[in-house]
Amino acid sequence: MRNLLSVCCLLLLCAALGSAARDENDTKSRRSSMAGAPTTAAARANPYEGNPDAAKAGRKLFLRHCAECHGEDLRGVGKAPALDSDQVTQAPGGELFWFLTNGNLRSGMPAWSGLPEQKRWQIVTYLKLARKMPAQ
Amino acid sequence: MPNLILGRRRRAPQPVPSPFPSRSWKLVARAAVLAASILIFCGGAWAQGRPYFVAYNHHMEEPGALEISVNPVFASQAGGNDFLATWVELEYGAKAWWTTEFYLDSQTTRNESTLFTGVRWENRFRLLWREHWINPVFYIEYVDINDADKIMKDVVGHDSEADHATPNDIARRERKREIEMKLILSSTVKGWNISENIVAEKNLTNEPWEFGYAFGASRPLALAARPERCVLCPENFVAGVELYGGLGDRYSFGLKDTSHYLAPILAWNLPNGTTLRVSPTFGLNDNSHRFLLRFGISREFGGFGRRVANLFRGKKP
């Protein structure tokens, strides 16, 4: 019986933590998804900044993971926004990286933390350089 | 399960004229080949799916995406016939924070028969909006199977190898309806995924709560992608290990009379979107099967929900 109670308490605790965290983050996510990035995260430097090979690898990853919703041409499909806008290409790399890592679960953008950090930076590099890359 | 055969004379396995592989075995093999062909040759997309067979991490199915997978497990059976149990899994991303899955279980036992053993409906909910050091996920599953189910998707309570020695024609008579809950805690550290699952399962008849655990650790063989398309490059492989077992029940919590398994895992993400997984699994004590061999083939169909919705709206899918 004690074990059962412990399990129930643990589950309830997590549910409570979850709802508390959701409430806390609601205000931030209503403002702007990417604006929710903490300043320290947004200031992180991209280790592949301007690297054409990383951008090519990023394009490969983008086609595998992101193109279904955002389109191969980055112009968005359905509710998923276009990624060739100034808002994206001019955003700090760290902010894009943070957004890619956390997603916006409320609006349907999944968290891509399952991809290794290096691959997420490669996608960020591609998004920043996509306009300058030759069409393939 | 042992209650089923208490008070009855246990029947010895009947001699069967055609030894393994039997007709039913061939039927299962054909179905598996057909399913594998469909999954390999249909167009698909890449997921960031879990490499584990038993443990779960906090990565959810992408919203609107459908992943179909076939997962056979071959087991050696002491005091009975070896078997091949298979589950077919349909995983759908209902929301970015909610994944729902439907399972169809079946098994073929050597020199006995091939059975459909039941269904499961599973739901996973992410509890936090953002990534944290530890990411909790709440899992709840309804299980409607018979006692001949042998897929061993979870090991809980006092589950042991002896449970699977009961002949199919006896085991199939007992139906089990269960609710299973898990608290999934998962972290990502320097390319590694570390997952811990705490399992609580309740048979809806008057049976005690049973408990179990699963741990998993995995890492891609390369963390960065190459610029060119490649099939055998390390970035496409994920290696890991999982450890799982029972923790007794409400009246006898602990490791006594429980079974435990250790399983290395290798997953290979093919460029066409198919994922192949293999896991040789070793029993760690006398209550465990000595050896299991798990396989998995899965394919994700991105935008499935949107295409279906468009069909009903009369738009081009």
C-alpha cells in the first residue's frame, strides 16, 4: 500500500510540476515563440557560422526532418511558417538554435532535442545561408 | 497466470506431424516480409524516434505524422517451445506534446500455433513545455490481451520465463485487461540520451499493482552530419543499451522472484526514411529467458494527418 501511495504521489507531483511550468511559460509563448529564448541561449555562438559544408549538411537534415512542414523551398506548408523570411535569416543563431531545441509544443512545433547539438547547429547554419546557396 | 493451470492437469505438448517451420510459421514469415517491403519501399520521412524496444525517452512523434513499425522478438524457452512474438505499432503524433499509439500483438509458438493475442492503446504526454535537465513524460496504456501474449514489451511484477511455457491452447483462454502507467524521465547530455522509466501496472480484475523499471542509454555514432548523402556513415547509426525488469507487486515489492534483462541495441536510419533496429537480449537471472532477439523495422509517414484531413475536405492530399 505504501508503494502504491508513493507511486501515486510521484505521478501527481510531476503533473503539478508540469502544469505549473506550463502556466509560467504561457505568457512568454504568447508574445513571440523565438522571443521566448533566454538571453544567454540567444547569445550562444554558432560553431559552424558561415561554413558552407555545414550548410550543405544542414540542408540534408532540413530535407529529412523539416521539409514536410516547412516545404523544401522554405516557404511553409499549411500552418507551418515560411523560414525564408527576414525574421528567421536575421535572427541570432543562438535564438534559432534554442527554438529548434525547445520547439513550441503549444503551436505544434516539435522539440528537436533528439537531434545531436551539432546537427541542430548545422540546420541553423543552413537556415541562415539558404538564400545564398544555389538552388538544388 | 499460474492460477490458470492450478487445479488442472497440465497437458504435455502434443506431437505435431510437421515440425518447425510449420504452415503457420510460413504465414507469419510471409506477412512479415510483406510488411517489411511496404515499409521499405513506400515514401516516408525521418523521425527522431527512440532506438529502444522497451524503454521510452521524451521524444514524441511529430504532430500529424504516422509511424508504422513491426517488431518481432524471438525467444528461447526452457521447459516449453521457442516462440516468435510480434507487435505491429501504429504511432501517431496527435499534438507536439501528445503521442498516441495502437498495438496489435501476435505470436507463433514452435510446434503449437499462431495466435492473435490482443491490442494495446497507449498515450504519452509531455509534462513540461520546454527542454530541461530531466524531461518528464506521463504514459498511460490500456491493454486487452490474452495470457498467450509473449511480446514482453514490459516486464513487471513477478513476470518470469515459466509464464510463457503454458501451451497456447490453455493460455489463450484467459483474458487480461490492464492499465499500465509509466513515469518517463529522460535527459540529453552531450549527444547521449539517458532514460529512466518507472512502471506501475494494474490488472483490472482483483490483482495487485505490479511494478517494473526500464533504463536506456543511447548515442549516435557520429554527432554531426556529412554534407553528402550516405547510407553506411556513422551519423545514421545509433548504439545503446537498455536494462529492464520487474520489481514485484504491492505485497512483495523488491527483486525477489523477478526477471531482468540487459540488451545492447543498434539502430540504423536508412536515407529513405526506414529505421532498422536489432537487440540481442540476455536474461540476467534464473527467472529470465536466457536469450531474446528483438528486431524492429519502422517507417514514418510525415503529414499523414494533414493528407487525411484534405481527403475529407475534397482537396488534393
